[in-house]
Amino acid sequence: MAGEPVNINEFEELARQALPKMYYDFFAGGAEDQYTLKENTEAFRRITIRPRMLVDVSRIDMSTVILGNKTSAPIIVAPTSSHQLAHFEGEVATARGAAACNVIMGLAFTSTCTVEEVASSCNAVRFLQTFAFKRDIIELVVRKAESSGFRAIILTADTPRLGKKEADIKNKMIAPRLGNFEGLISTEVVSDKSSTVEAYTAETLDPSFCWKDIAWLKSVTKLPILIKGILTSEDAIKAIEAGVAGIIVSNHGARQLDYTPATISVLEEVVNAVQGKVPVLLDGGIRRGTDIFKALALGAKAVLIGRPVIYGLAAKGESGVKQVIEMLKNELEQTMALAGCCNVNDITRSHVKTEKESFLSRM
Ligand SMILES: Cc1cc2nc3c(=O)[nH]c(=O)nc-3n(C[C@H](O)[C@H](O)[C@H](O)COP(=O)(O)O)c2cc1C
Ligand SMILES: CCCCCCC(=O)C(=O)O
């Protein structure tokens, strides 16, 4: 590629060149046939934008407030594990990149750097993600989140066990040392059948964790809980009943159950079920500012960005993370200007046409 990357796909190509195949496959890959992986991005292409002309767009304000936290744009770094496999500075560099762009940093508990290292490295607003781990591990997550100034807990609900990522199995993917687990479980987990990533999670997850256990989680923390991995109205209603502070529509970047729908295609179902009671966020397949615009038009308060941030990190460390986030912010700003929206509240349902609506209008 000649010159600087001009879009996220070019950052992905830089990351592919920078990383050993095993690590690139780990970051880029999805579960099984990778049907959902492809759909997550393709479904955005089937939604068109209905722009409005002759609006005064001389000043565009992308800022918003998420669970009481002001942010420069409706963009959050998605919690993703193992950043030191992308760059030696790992999540510390990612968080600094997020801080430089004034967006919220979602940190995975399965990070390579520790919670404390990330917290002391930057002043980004931070949310800490936990899986449905065994309870003593969740209690540790909560203690670390509270003592290190995190503003919310993200509970990932879609991972009672790890999805089958065939590239990792073929590559015999070796999990890195995960800072927060040092001394807690064996960090030398080995498995001759599959990737050590799978072995890691098998040792820590509690597959019996269910809706009633959210009451327990709420009893051990004062932090707001965002539930991540919701794809249906039925579960959205259960999440509201369980008292979560927000919902993240997500299929885990297509790394868990294959043949789940593209997240953007079920966003509206969840938004309608939630009836404005809590904010609804979305991740999966966001690669353009136009994708963010479409998600906001369909009712998302903000989006989370997973792989693009990792690609920026792999390509150029902290400055790559910053460039990726700035690129998406600039593209969103451009989209808002050209669509006639001065701030995020101006982006409405009537600014997009879904595939179904296009189909019906042709009949
Ligand atoms: C390499 C990788 C690791 C991930 N690790 C986690 C994790 O530890 N916890 C979690 O809740 N989600 C994890 N995710 C899912 C992301 O939080 C997010 O849902 C997904 O990446 C969004 O899709 P996108 O990559 O297309 O933006 C991971 C995703 C990737 C690509
Ligand atoms: C090395 C531990 C990896 C934990 C699982 C991370 C994850 O959620 C993923 O999709 O990968």
C-alpha cells in the first residue's frame, strides 16, 4: 500500500503485514463458517442513508453522554483481549489512544496489561468488562474496577463457553500471559487438542451463570452494569427486569455462535423492546463513519469498535489507535455534515432506509 492508510480496511492490511499469521488470525477470525463475521459488515451495506439538504452544517457536534460520562463522539473502544499480541505496549497504548481522542476505553479483564497498569497510564473514562466467570473471579474484577476508578462494569453474556474458532485450532493458538490472572490460575495452561485460549476460558468461566445472578452481581458493586451480547427483544426485556443500566447489542464480533444475525439487523428489535428505559449500544462490523451514523439512526446511543482498534495498535501502536479512532470520528463528522445533521440528536430513524424498507418500496 502506497502512503498512509486512508480507511480502516487499509489499517487491517497493515496489521496483517505486521503480525505473525497466528496472531492476525486470532484477531481477525470468527467462529466456524464465519457466516456472521461476513454479515456483520455486509448488513451495513444494505442500509442506505436519506440525507437532508440545505441545513446549516457549519458546526458539527458529535459529543454525547453515556451513563453520565461525556465523550467527544458516540464511539467506545470495545473490550478485546490480549493486546500485547498486537503491540508490546498492549492495552496501555490502546487506552492512551482512546484518552487522546476523548472516547471511553472498554478494557477486557482478559487483557495482557493489568487493570492497574491501564488505570495509571491515562485519564480515559474506563469501563471494565467481565465474563460470567466463577464468582471469586467476578468479585476480583469488581474490586479492581472500583479501586482503579472504572465507571462501569460490562458483563458479557454470550460466553458460557468459548466459540469454535477454527483458525485458532489449526494454528494451535497460544494464549499470552494475562496480567490480571497472574497467581490466580495456571497461566501455563496447555492443551494438545485445541488452542490454549480455549483452555484458559474453560478454567475460569461459570457456565451456570444466569439471569438471577445479575442480582448477585448488583449486590457486590455500586457500579452501573452494561450487559453485552443481547440479540433479541426477549433478552432485552429480561435485562431491563434484571436492572441493568444499559444494553450492548453484540454477537461478540461473530466469534461465539455462528449464524446469529448481523447486529445492525436486530438493533431496532432491541431498541423497540427497551422503550428508552436504558441506553442501547451496538458493536460488530463498524468500519466506517457511515456505519456509526446508521446505528445511531436505528436507535443506538453509541457504538463499540473492536478489531479496527486492534489493527491500529498492531500497525502503529498508540498513534495507530489514535489514527483509527480519529478516522472514524472524521468519517462520522463528514457523514453528519453531508446528511444534514448538526448533532447526534439530529440523526433520526428517517435518515436511513433498511433493506426491508427498500424491498417493500419496490413492490
Ligand atoms: C481479538 C478479539 C478479542 C475479543 N475479546 C473479547 C473479550 O475479552 N471480552 C468481550 O466481551 N468481547 C471480546 N471481543 C468482542 C468485542 O468486544 C466486540 O464485541 C467485537 O470485537 C465487535 O466487533 P468488531 O470487531 O467487528 O468491531 C473480542 C473481539 C476480538 C476481535
Ligand atoms: C486468552 C484469553 C482469551 C479470552 C477470550 C477472548 C475473547 O472473548 C475472544 O473472542 O477471543
